Amino acid sequence: MEKEILTQAEVLEVLDLLEKTYPDASCELVHRTPFQLLAAVMLSAQTTDKRVNQVAEPLFARYPDAAAMSEADPEELRTILRPIGMYKTKTENLLKLSRMLMEEYDGVVPEDQKLLEKLPGIGRKSANVVMADAFGHQRIAVDTHVFRLANRIGLVSEKDVLRTEKALMKVLPEDRWTASHHMLIWHGRRLCMARSPECGQCPLTEICLKKGLKTKGEEKSS
Ligand code: SF4
């Protein structure tokens, strides 16, 4: 029977290998403040960090904080956000989010997971990113890369994002949650892509279960 999940020792070995491969893994969204990270994370839904970074410079130069953003001209905002897709909804959410921050939190991003999740356009994953990268809490934000890799490598064996996050919290040492999240994203962008993972060049190839990539005992892509 095919092995479902790695042992605890193997999980730690995966983390060590990823750490050696990506010693600088960190959040790739350009930001200078918690507000800018919150806005960038919200804008990154259904698009790439690269695209968000392209609009981040003009956006934050013009509207650097919640006070400025809450009074932004919607038409001008739409023009800046147009390249990232879903720009009409994102313009509305950004305005609503900034106004809510001004009305309820004096323009300061709350350092609180539940309060963050109540902001327009912010779900559990985005709140996790802000708690981790703006405030330094240990979090595992499960995006498409983390979900795919965690289950493909065999760190966990779960069918949905929430279960994957909870299972990762059990199996990964808490002081490595945020770093693991970044390393898995970097690995998913650089080597373990969704359709064509580069197993032949991957430092994890001996240990990874490559779940979903094998047919009749053979790897499809290594
Ligand atoms: S061995 Fe292949 S499937 Fe496993 S992590 Fe590396 S690239 Fe991904």
C-alpha cells in the first residue's frame, strides 16, 4: 500500500532541506507597513504576487496608509488596480477596508486574527499572512502552493485547506510555522510547480512521496 504520510523525522528532514535551499525565503509582497501588507494580501487573491507588486509602487506612493486610501478617488483606484484582475471588486474592498480601519481602529491594523478576518476581502489565509509577516506571530497560511506541496510531499494527507492548516500545525514545530509557509511557497514557485514539478532537480526527491504524481509505480515527472 502506498505510504500516505511522512514520519516526524522525515518531516523535519524536509524542513532542513528546504531551509538549506531557501535560506532567504520570506514574504514576496512589497510592503512597508502592516496596512500595506494587508492591502497587498487582499489584492493578491486570484493573481500573482508579481502582478500585485507591479501596482504596489504607484498605489502606495499615492495612498500610503488607511487615512489616504479611505479617501481615494474610486476611479483613480480602479485605474491603478486594473492590471491585477477583479479590479472592480478589489477597489471596493480596499475602500471599505480602509474606511473600516479608520472608523473602528483609528487607522491602525488590528493585531488580532479574528478582527482581521472581519475586514472586507480578508479571510483566514490573508489574516494568517498579516499576523505572521506584519506582527511576527507563528502562522501557516495555506495558499494554493502550501496546500499542493504539503499534500504532495506527504507532510500531511488532507482534502481541504483548513484541514491542511490544522494538520500542519500538529506536525510542524511551532517555531518554524511561518518559515515553513514561506519555504513551501518558494519551492512551489521555483521547482514544485503544479503541472510540471522538477523532481529530477529537487533536493527533496529521495524523501518526497510525490503523491498524485505516480502512475503504475512510476513517477510522471522526475
Ligand atoms: S520531488 Fe517532485 S513532487 Fe516532491 S517536492 Fe520535489 S519537485 Fe515536488
